[in-house]
Amino acid sequence: SAVISQKPSRDICQRGTSLTIQCQVDSQVTMMFWYRQQPGQSLTLIATANQGSEATYESGFVIDKFPISRPNLTFSTLTVSNMSPEDSSIYLCSVRQGASYNEQFFGPGTRLTVL
Amino acid sequence: AQSVTQLGSHVSVSEGALVLLRCNYSSSVPPYLFWYVQYPNQGLQLLLKYTTGATLVKGINGFEAEFKKSETSFHLTKPSAHMSDAAEYFCAVGTDSNYQLIWGAGTKLIIKP
């Protein structure tokens, strides 16, 4: 299975600022996903990061608020823009390898607190 | 469309007792089913999966789950709970027609000494 790292592991940010989260995978993967996990909640898919094209966003998430880059098959970034306390969450990167059975592997997450 | 229901947001068992976490799914096409575990302050780790073939699947840390098509269930069990099993458990479903996973709400497993 792929090994996934995320930076930063946690951060405390001020309202109105932006934070960029990095996701690095140790092998080339076809699909990368960004999730949000609010305190005590399940996972909510923000977007699918596509290499060489724009990300595909889920309902309720927009590119201006959560711009995503995917410059190659092993790396992606998610930016949380103009943050408010409601953005305080865990942000998780996951990957799907090959085309087998939708199985996903997750990074350790980035714990964001917005004051 | 697919959906996943996990019964019980919190399940408490004594150390050494049977663990049973319930997951029911809805899918109009053959599903792939997953259980993931999230330990405090960590990401999600795949416990086990059902794709095709044998309906009783074994995973890591002594967990297993059985796919029951007639009951649309994929319950997770472990014969004897250990303190280290305390975590949040998520059930998820996927299909060939959708590259995404649909997630249950999660069940927090509490182990009493």
C-alpha cells in the first residue's frame, strides 16, 4: 500500500488567513482525494484532485475557498482560504491505487484550529 | 446511489468481551465494502475489505466481517476486546460505477477495564 505524508500535521491559524496543506505519496497514484472531518463527525469529500486538470469539487465546496493543485502523480496541495472558526477540522488526503475496488489509503491528517 | 448506516454512535464493551459493530448498506449494484479504523489523533487505516469471493473476511488485529447480501449487512466482530481497540470505526461502500467511497457516520468503540 502507498505511504502518504501530510504537512503540517497541525496548525493554529487566525481568522481571515490561508493555509496550504501538502500531501506526498511514495508512489504514483491515479486518484487523490481531499476530505474534511469536523470534530466528532464522519468524513466529507471536498474534492478529487486530478493530475493535469482542475479538481472536481463536491456539492458545497468551491474552488475559491479550497483551491487544489496536483502538479504530478505523487503530490497535491489543498489551500483553505480566508479561514473562519467553522473551518476548524481535520483535513485528510487519501489515494486510490490502480483501478481496484475503490480502496483508499489515508495520510495522517492535518489538524487545523482557526481562532 | 449507495448509502451506509452504522448503528450506534458509541459502543461500550468490557475488555475480553465480544466486539460487534453494525453496518448496513444500500446499493443497487454489487458493492465493495470496507471497515476503517481511526485511532486518536491519527488518519484512517484499512482494517478489512470485501470485494468478491469469500463472504467472511479477516482483517488486521483479529477483526473479521461477514458480507450478508440478504441482510445488506457487513458487521465487524472481534471475539475478545483489548484496550488497544479503543478507536473510531468507519464502514464504507464503493462500487464499480462510482470511484468514490460512501462513508458511514462512524462508531466510537469504548473498552471498559
